[in-house]
Amino acid sequence: MDTFRSRMNLVDAFAFVVQVNSNYLKLKAGYLFPEIARRVQEFSQRQVNADLIRLGIGDVTEPLPLACRNAMKQAIDEMGTEVGFHGYGPEQGYSWLREAIAKSDYQKRGCEVSADEIFVSDGSKCDSSNILDILGDSNHIAVTDPVYPVYVDSNVMSGRTGIAGESGRYAGLSYLPINAENNFEASLPEKPLDLIYLCFPNNPTGATASKKQLANWVSYANKNDALILFDAAYEAFIQDESLPHSIYEIDGAKDCAIEFRSFSKNAGFTGTRCAFTVIPKNLKGKTSNGNLVDLWSLWNRRQSTKFNGVSYIVQRGAEAVYSKEGQIEVKALVSFYMENAAIIRSCLTKAGFTVYGGQNAPYVWIKVPDGMSSWDFFDFLLQKAYVVGTPGSGFGSSGEGYFRLSAFNNRVNVEKAMRQIASIS
Ligand SMILES: *Cc1c(COP(=O)(O)O)cnc(C)c1O
């Protein structure tokens, strides 16, 4: 009787506990930014007078463009009237915003992208993770190393990987190293892959891809029936006019690529939230028995079911990015950050560092001095120059020996940080 009762208690205890998604337990518990915060806090407690300058975070610092603010204020006033009120909007985004995007971001650059191939969303971070919803789980997947961690973690969470090894790399994912030796250009994979994440201009390395490089990827993808997930969140920072802003500038890309874009970095929408994803109408995937299916239809179905659109107010703000005033303001914002990047590049070069990136991207990727690890260099800059950056190894094992500084800050802080680094080296 006792044994029976205790057995029942055990069953009871488990009966009321839900099962979790155990894939989440494979995640390396958000190591990078908490560890940075821990070291910064520890140092600040020892050195209370140290005035730290943060060049670590990938968030913008300058205010929202006036054109966007005015458009959003007007939209709020409309919402207060009976005729101007907007309830649920189209899940794909309002057609006036999709038209403005298609025209200004694509057709003007010679890309045949139409408004109905554009899905407006509240962020590229969520789109680039949610896209896995419509893709099978037996695909062979490749990311670069170093990499924007979202691509990797979303694959882990959805059960597409094994566990992480000692290097931090997950079993089941292919990693394509990018470093100074290969000019930050991943070589085409030897074994056939199905899904390839590419990000240009690159976070974290600041590297860009030429038309020829992208053409190689497009031809690889078309030959191997692979899909490229192209993250162009930083396209506005491209200064070199020969570089492509969109993968659709490459012939054949509409048959093998999805592109993610965001208003976060060009127009300062990180806290306002608006982005979009392009899924060409003719892009196909296959079912387990080999039938072809339109990815557009699947994504449309996914968004209609799980998403209710971006607020009318925010979409009016995003539309204003394409107005004459908006374009002038966004260009000025980008130029401001790129001047920061130029200051960082030239000061660090003068101080004897080897630097990459920062010419068509808001990130400068520094080679840390010989004999130091990325984390050693983090401590060195923190303790000696009071500058907080991001260790390259936090973005992947091939980022070891590198360090990221961001150009997202005000001029006073950037110049002060550079003076302090110059004084120690
Ligand atoms: C900042 C960033 C984005 C933009 O994400 P949102 O969710 O739109 O703010 C996308 N990709 C990369 C690599 C980024 O650094």
C-alpha cells in the first residue's frame, strides 16, 4: 500500500509539469553579453571614477529622423478620427509601404522585385529566425564563423542541431570560417548544402561582398538547389558604388534567395520596429516526395496565421524614410556613423593596429596584438583605455584573435575613446 501510494505521488508530481522544448537546453546560456556586463561591473566597482565609453553594442544612438517623427505624429492624429482610424492592417504590410520599398530599394537599382514580394514585419531578427518555420528540418545548413548569433541559436531552438562541442560549434551545422587569411570571404562549401546564411555588409567583421563574390554564391545555390538567406540590414552603409546593395542585383538570385532588410540601422528604428523580407514569387522548395511548392505561399500563410502586422503608425514612419526629406536625413545619419568609423579606423591604424571593415559598414574589426586572446584584449582596453568593445570570439571560434568596435555612438565619445586608446599604445 505504501509503495503504491509513493508511486502514485511520483506520478502525480510529474503529471502536472509540462514538457519543455529541450532544444533550448543545448543553447550556450547567452555567454557573450552577460560576460561583458559582468567584467564591466567588476571593473567599475574597483575604479569608481572610470568614465567608461561603450563601443560594444550594435544599437544606434542618434535620434529618429524628423520626417519619420512627423509622419508618425500625423498617423496618430488620424487614428483619433472616425475616418482615419485603422484597426488590423494587412498581415503583409500596407501596400503604400510595400510599393515605396519595391520602387526605391529595388526597381531603382534595376532589381525586378514587386511590391507583393515584400512582407513588412517588426524586425529582421524575428524574420531571419521565423523563416525556419517554413523550411524542413533535414536541410544541411551553413553559417559563417564568426556569425550573427541569431542564425545559429534559432537553428538550435528548432531542433536542427546537435549539442555544442568544446569550440562552441554545434553538431549538425556547417561553419564556413571568415578571417584575414581568406580576406573575410567564405569559400564555397565542398559538400552540397541546402541553406546558407549570408550577411553583407557583415556583422561583426564589417566585410562586404562584391558582385562577383555574390554571383559565385548564386551560381552555387542554383547548381545545388540551395537557398540563400541574405541579411542586408547594413546595406545603407555601403559607400563604394561598385558594391551590390541587394542580392537581387545578381542574375539568378530570384531563383535561390530570400532577403532580409530593416529600418533599424539606416533610420534608427531599433526601438520603433519595422523591417521587411523579400520572397520572390517564383522561389520554390520541395516536399518530402519531391513536389515543388512556392515558398512565398508558405510564408504568406505563416505570417497570416502567426502575425498581425506592424502598427499603422510605425509603417507611416517607415514610409517617410523614402520621402525627399527622409532620404536626406537617413543619408546624413549614415554619413555621421561612417565618419565615426573612419575616425576609429585611422586612429587605430596610427596606433599600430591592423583593422578591417569600417569602410562600408558601421563595424571595425581589429586584429588583436600577437599573444593576446580576444578576451585579453577586452580586459586590456577596459582597464587601460576605459573602452568597452566586443570580443571576436563571442561570435564564433574563428573570431578568436579579433575584436569588434562599433561606430554607433556620438562624436564626443568616439573621439575620447580614440584618444584614450592612443595614449596606451
Ligand atoms: C541589427 C541587425 C539586424 C536588424 O534586426 P531588427 O530586428 O530589424 O532590429 C539584422 N541583422 C543583423 C546582422 C543585425 O546586426
